[in-house]
Amino acid sequence: MTRTAIEIGRHSSLNIAGVQLIADLSGALFWQEQSLLVVSDLHLEKGSSFATRGVLLPPYDTVATLGRLAAVIARHDPRMVIALGDSFHDRDAHGRLSAPDRDTIAALQARRDWIWISGNHDPALPSDLGGVVAHEVAIGPIAFRHEPTGAIGEIAGHLHPKARVTRRGRSMERRCFACDGERAVMPAFGAYTGGLSIRDAAFSKIFQTLGFMAHVLGDTRLHSIAASRCY
Amino acid sequence: MSSDDAPFLFSSLKRIVLDELHALVTSKRGDLLSLGLARLWRLAPEMRSIGLSATVAEPESLARFLVPQRDRKSEAADIVVAGGAAAPIVEMLDTSERLPWAGHTARHALGEIYDLIKRNKTTLVFVNTRSQAEMLFQDLWRMNDDGLAIALHHGSLDVAQRRKVEDAMAKGKLRGVVCTSSLDLGVDWGDVDLVINIGAPKGASRLMQRIGRANHRIDEASRAVLVPANRFEVLECRVAIDAVAENAQDTPPLRTGALDALAQHVLGCACGEPFLSDQLYGEVLTAAPYSGLSRIDFDDVVDFVATGGYALKTYERFARIKQDKNGRWRVANPLTRQSYRLNVGTIVEETMLKVRLVRSRGGGSGSTGALGRGGRMLGEIEEAFIEGLVIGDTFVFGGEIVRYEALAEDQVYVSRANDADAKVPSYMGGKFPLSTYLAERVRKLLDDRRAWGGLPDQVRDWLSLQSDVSRVPGVRELLVETFPRGNKHYLVCYPFEGRLAHQTLGMLLTRRMERARVRPLGFVANEYALAVWGLGDMSFMIRQGRLDLSTLFDPDMLGDDLEAWLAESALMKRTFRTCAIISGLIARRFTGQEKTRRQVLFSTDLIYDVLRKHQPDHVLLRAARADAATGLLDIRRLSDMLSRIEGRIIHKELDHVSPLAVPVMLEIGRESVYGEASDELLAEAADELVKEAMS
């Protein structure tokens, strides 16, 4: 097996179609040469989305997600940010953003390009949010889109990959990057986003075999584990 | 009672009878029951309440539960004591086999257990966990040369299967039933002439309930045999038999009513007649568990039911209950009422998966789907257990050895395995820890050498040897032993406070030892002792004064260290989930369908993390912390222990493991927990890969 990942603590280095990218412990992906930061599936206002249906989840998920996003942006200071779809939990979610949260988003967008890729949860994004709305973006050999198709050089989200590792009768489940050197599926970044096991059939459509790696988000470091060893 | 007609329906109620009241009042079920009673006292002032109990430590507190509490005065029902029951005959199995040092299977006594079943007409064999029941049942069948009709009964078996066993039992067709506490209460099966209790009795009252299953006639003595599975359990059995002889009870004291149960009740009230806060608060105070409830807590609960109780007031327009212009609260829409009725109750079960038997498909690619669906339903199993398995693992279920094939939605597919040895379900321990009362009696027994005469020779020798090479702990002191073994160093202490409190202690001690640079690697806890191991030479460090035991065991560990640990504790998250469900934040069921955790689109763990960070004093977090004091973390008991042993820590520096330490040392390797640190586990998984790559 070729080595597709090198353990370097807080980050793992991912090789996708010949491009070196850094998988950040926060669940973001950073492309140094392009000074490009990618985050996927923020699902902002998921809490209030449930509240409209009578499930009064704590209304702090947006502020928590934006806080983590601000931290990773501060760390890498990218020239460009791509939000890889499902940035908002539902079609009306952006309308429920609080004024301070709107301000936070505006501040994050200052001095850099910002691209909202549309996803199935947020197919139509309003123009007053700042940034540019796109269906997909191609940079060099890499294509950024929300729903993975399995194409070579694709970086996608949508599936919320997570990996379960079992050792000595104890098991643990964490978000992860799924990557086989040709394509990658990014973990969901949102505070309330759950996950789908990388052993689910949905992933076999993207990766064909189990010869891909899960770059699992641990407490203090990333861990690169073969998908065949996860559940 | 959540209907508009409640006043009409209940106003003529004359009498309410609560059987086995001691068992009802120890949980949130009891909290909800007390709130229901409070409502009935208002709707039907003529109603009389009668509670029944055969095993209760403090009858006075149960008597308070039965009548309205007024003006913070303690009102109580009359207590009537029924006498005349014949004293039970309880013995400990005098085994001729070698007593195991550790373990909970009592395999050594299988032949003797089988003989007891054979010599009696009908025997109930109680064990503490489902997995023990499975194992024992298998073992008994293997040696059942006489073809005795022996059956298995536990809570996760399919209902149809359980009813079959119960029917056969009622008809007198069975010679023995291996069962768990699913049969503790209320099942009266006439002709049981012997109860065998395998393993630790855990509590005196608990044991008496089980013994009471035999010979359910008040004028004849019940007969029971206790079978300890290891040496410590011999001590526990000995003191439990003494406690039964003295008719000493140890049911826990009345609880303080939980806020999540109150939230459910408040929503229920709003579903019926609209209520005024002042009025409902007054009514709630009449319920004994809530007689001390502050107005602030009550108002917070009402606020929670209405809009979630968040400091950030953004959910006004999504309120579940609303006030009319007279200030009366009523449910905001019929869907809320419907959801309340579907989700009423306080029993939050672990997420259970259905186990289905299918034909093996050989290999183990592990992805879901592709497997033939259907298959015979064997019963249900905890999701947590299955999560610990790898495809292809074998385990015992429903009396058969099965192979884990696949998981799809809420179904676990298994095939029949031919292995003689299953990867047996790990021993999860009973839900109940050793009672404080029995623990104290065990410590007294250890401290009183004259009382050792009542113990089997093997156990007496074991204790004598301990007192020669180390020390037998005194009633109030904490014995701490340190010794090297292999290339590691061990610290073993003996608090006798039950596995749950020991686990919490282990979590907190390892944090502190890490700071003291002892470099702890792991710990293991059982009902009696805790062992921590690490790379640092603890004996040497204590000698040098670099590690101070009284500082290490200082009760201040229940401050910041506890808070820091709770932040990430999986047990705390489970506790929170229960509160979130009972309080109605999260629905268990929607109209027409059961919502399994797999279908839930958000995880309560994520909600816990966010809420804890942004509103740490939220009413649900307060409810979860109150539960942690007595529940899975048993913090109150740990706190009592730490105060008890202050200034009474006895340290023994040893060259090697002591006789008393052997049982807990044997548990190492079965489960090895390092804090709840997860990076180690992940790193290990990654290392495996590295090894493979290098070979």
C-alpha cells in the first residue's frame, strides 16, 4: 500500500491527485500553495431548525460552529475560504441568524475571497450573505463540490464521514476525513452534525474498495487508520 | 391525568394501593408517581393511600410518601407492621472445590449447583447479569445428563420466549430456571422450593426479595443457598446471611425529586386543565420528594418546558406551552400534547438492537446490506455491547453461541457458530453496586478476627496470609499497597464502596497521579478495590515524600478535577441523555414509529458539549449533575468515603502483590481503562498499521 498519510500531530498531510493538502484537527482542509481553506457541512442554525418543529435544542450551535471556524481561519489566515455546501441547515436558516452571528460571518469574510458552494440543505443561498455562491469550483486538478461522485481529484462533503475504532472491547466513534489518494470526503464541521460510518454502502460507491484511509479527528491529534480496520 | 376530563375521572377515587413501594420510590418513576399522587390529592381529597413493602430500611420515609406534605412539616401515614412470617433458612454453599480468586461465573461450583437442582422440586437460580445467566445456562445444559427441564429467563429475551418459560413454570413443568432480576419482584410461582443466588448479593433487602420468591407462603420458611463466585464474595455472602437473620434492611433513603421528571409532569399538566404557576408550585410541594423544591428551580423548569430555558431568548415563537391573559399555562398546540402522551414515562432503556438468526455467509467484509434480511428473532441486545464487537466475533445469546454477521439499522444479524468457546459477553457488572450497609459489615468482618471463624477455611487462610505479609484493613481506615510487578508499578487500595464509586475514584486519581509525574497507565476497579498502574516507582516516590497519599486522596478531588473530568466523561453524557429524554427535550417516539438512536439526526453528546460551554447552569445540566451524585458515577458515596478515611490512610510498601490484591489484579487485562483518553486507543489502532507496514 502506498503511504497516503504522514502523522504530524495536529495535522495530517493528505495527497489528493498529486496535490498536498493539510487535514486540520478541527476538520478543515488547508491547501498551502493556494492559501485556500475548505470546511464542509457547517449546518448553521440546525438548533433553531429543530425548534421550529418543537424540539428546543440549545440555540448555541451557530455561535459554537462560527467560533471554531474563526479559530481555524486565524491559524491559517487563508486568502480564500470555501464552504463546501450545507452551510445552512435549511432554506430559511440564514434568515434566523442572529445579528452578532451575521457580524461574525462578515468579519471572517473581510480581506479574503469566500465561496459558498450550494448543498442539498441550502440549494439557494441569498446574495446578502457576502461571498460568492457556486455549484462547484475547480482549481488545478482539484474539483470542489458538495455531493461526492467519486471522480478523480474530487473533494466533497455531504456524507459526514465518521469512523468507529474498537480496541479491547471498548469502542470509539469520531469524525474523519476519508481519502484514497485520488479523492476525499471531508468531515462535517458543524457543532450539531452527526456522522455516517465510512463502512456504510454510501462510501463504497465513492471508493470502490476498502483501500482508503480514515484520518480520524482525535482529542489532540489526527490518526490515520485503514478503513478496513474501522467500523 | 393529562386530559381535560381528569377532575371528572378522578374526583370519586377512594383508595390507591402501591405494592412493593420501596422499589418504586428509588427512581424517577417514584418521582413521577409522587407528582401524580399530589395531583390526585387535589382532585380527590377523600382518597386514601396504602403502601405495601416487605423490605424497607426506613418505613417512616415511605409513610411520608403516602400523604400530602404541608407547610414544610413532615406528615406521615400510619405504619402497620404485619408479623408472623417464618424466618427464611439461608446458607452459603460449602463448596468442596477450590474457591476462585476472581471472576463472577461460579463455574467451580457447577456440579454442586446442578446437584441442588436435582435434589429439589423446582429451583430458581438468580444471577446478577444477563451474560452470567447465558453462561450458566449453557454450562448447566452441557452437564445435564438427567435431562432435567432447565430454562432461561432474562429481560432481553424475546417476550414470546419469556412467556413460554413462565407458562411452563406455572404448570410445574420446570425443575430449574436460570434468571436475572427480571424475576425479582412480584412473580409468584407457587411451588418454588429453593432459591440459589449466584455471586454477590449486593444488598440485604435485595437478597431478601429474591429469597422471598421461594415458598411464597407466609407461614413456611423460604430456603435459599448463596453461591459466592470468588473469595471477596464469600465475605459479602457471610454478612448478607447475618443481615437476613437480623432482618436488617438496606433499601436506600427517599430521593430528592429530579428536575427532569418534574419537567415531564409540568408538560403533562399543561396538556390537561390550564394551570397557574403559583397553584402548581403549591401542589408539587405536597409530594414528599419535592417538598423542599425551591421556587427558582420550579420556575426554571416551567421556563424549560415553555421555551427550553435558555439564557438566549430566541425560541419565544416556538414555545410548547403559553400563558393566556389570566396567566394560566396551556399547551400551545395539539402536536405537543400528542408527543407528550407518546413519550410519557421515565424508563429510558439503553438503545436496544433486535437480534436475528440468519445463515452464515462466510467471509466478513463488514459493510451493511447484501445480507438476506429476515431471520428468526432471538431477542434484543444493548447497542453498546454490539459496538464493542468486530464482525466475526462470537458471543452467547439466548443460550446459543452465535457469530456476529452484520448490523443494519436496528437489526443485528447473527449466525449459529460451532465454536466451543464464545467471546462471551463482557461482564458489565450488575446495575447495582454493593450496598453501603453490606460494605460496612464486610469491613467490620475483616476487622474482627474472631468472626473469621464463620468463614470457609480457604478464605480464613487467605486473610491470615494477608495479615502476615501486609495488613487487613480496619473498619474506618483505607489500606493502600504499592508494589512493583513486571516493569510496572502498582498502587492498590481497598475502599469497599462498589465498582461505580471506584471507577470514578480511578478516573480522578489517575489525573492527579499524572500531575504528580507518576505516569499512570491504567486502572481497574471491582466492588472492593481499585488498582492503578504506571511507570513511576510509587513506593520510592512516597518514601522520598514526592508523592503524598493524604494529598492524593484529599476530598478536594471532587472540585476542579471532577469538573474537568465530567466535561468529557462518557458516563456523564449518558446521564445527560437520560435527562434530555425524560424532560421531553428529545422525543423517544413520534406518532406511529419508534425513533431509534440511529435515526436521530443529532446526538445528545454534541448537545451536551455545546450546552455545557454556553450555559453551564442550564436546568438539564443541573438535573444531570444531581443524577451523577448517585447514579453511574456514585459521587456522593465516593465523597462520604473520602471524608471517612481522612487521616486514616495506611500505606504498605511491598515487594510483590499481596493476597488481598490478587482478585483485582486478575481483572487487569480484561478491561483496561486509561482515563477515558481516546487518543491512546486511536494511536494503538494506528500503530498496528505501522507494524504491519514494517513487516
